[in-house]
Amino acid sequence: MHYPESKYVGKSFEETLEISDENTKNFYLPHIIKAGFSVNPKQDSWPLSLSKEEKENYINPNDNNAYSGIRSPDLLAFCGSMSASIPFVFFEIKDFARLGIWPLTGFPVRLDMRYIALQHMYKIPVIILFRDYPREASGNIPALTKSPYGFNIPYGGLLWDLPICSVKSWNIDHINHKNGKRYPQILWKTEDDEGNPTMLTIYEIAETIKRGLIKMKTIDPLDPKLGELWRITNNKDRLESVKGTYKELKPMSVPEGGLNIFTISKTGTSSLR
């Protein structure tokens, strides 16, 4: 991934987090609130401490040993009068994520595993938000002069519904600049071959909630037809086959009684555009 200017990434994790918080406050929050949500802007600064029973039933074994607790998604939003069936949603913000050569975006697999687990446990949908940033060409990174969503609107969707790019998911690494380790990502398509959007804007996401289209489903995690996201995060051979120093990850556990997911209960999103 390529960052266009140093002001978006600090010299330390703390500096980068401070910059990210400012971007969330100044860019994302106004759109999220305008879309109809009420938001606690400091959600992810309070780690989640699991009870003994929650730890026993937590399906992501990679988070159980977090000494300071499990870091939650960035924001917890209240849907208020928008929905009777979905009172809360988590927002996870990946600022300036589409900065590579392909029209793709994403983040390390370990985070996907965390959000699948938290969504399953708390029965609160996780919505991922991105934005595109206009840039000039730099080296082998082409200029980005347009976006199917516009440069001033957050876009994304439900974790389970984001369209996975199965070709390049394991070929582009997220690099931790502090320790140099490379963490394979799950990447999603931001647009199709014709340049049409494959995700939703924050306002279209809010509309799906208002119309009662977002539903929780409890599905059989051993179903061979289950989505690619679970097949990646639950498959030991798949995890160990990826590039980078990632073999310490354990596959997600199969939950008793089924896996809780959230999805838009209709095919496609064309009617929302």
C-alpha cells in the first residue's frame, strides 16, 4: 500500500492514531451523523474485556491473550428511529485505504477475524468504511483522478457482503513500518471492470437500515457453500499458505449453534442507486 503524504501517517503508532482520530472527527463523523446515526466518537479507545464465559465462547482464539483487552471497532453508532430491528452498528474506518495500483481496498486478515468474532458474539453488525483520496502519479502508482463514490463521501458496507478479490488477496501485503513484518490482507473490489461501484455510500447504507433490509442470519459454518471470508479465516492450510510471517495465526473456531452474520437481505444493490 502507498501513502501519498506523511501527514496521513505519523512517525509512531500513537501519532498515526492521533491523525486517524482527526480524520474520523473531521471527515467521517459529519457524514455518519448526517446519515442519521448517533455516535460515540471514542469507542475504540476503550478495550473490550471479556468475561470468563465470553472467553470460553469467543470464536477467535487469536484475541484471547490480549493483555489490555480486545480493541473494538472504531465507532459504536446508535440507529435511533432508523430501525427497530438494528439498534446499534459498529463502524470500522480504514482511512485512505485505496492507495495501491488496483481498485481494491482492505486490511490484514487478523482484523477480519476479530470483527467476525465480535459481530457473532455481540450480534451487532460491523460496517467497514473507506474513502478515496485524489492523488498524483508516483513511481508505479498511477494517479487517482476519479472515484465511483466521489472523493467526499465515505463508502463501504457490511463485513460479510464486501466483494472479495480472490485473485490478489494474498499477493498484496500490509507492512507494519515499525517492525517490518508483512501481514497478508483480505482485499475487496471497490468497483467492477466497467468502473461501477461495488459497495455502498454511507447514505445508501443508512437507507438499507431504514428499509429493514439488513438482517442477522445464523448459518452453518461447516456449509461448503459458505462465503469466502469464512473459508479463509477458518482454514488452517489456507492461512499457512499465505505470504508473510503469518503462520502463528490459529483458524477461527466453529461456534456451537451456528455463526451469526449480518447481510443485506436482497441480491445486488442496484435499486439503491
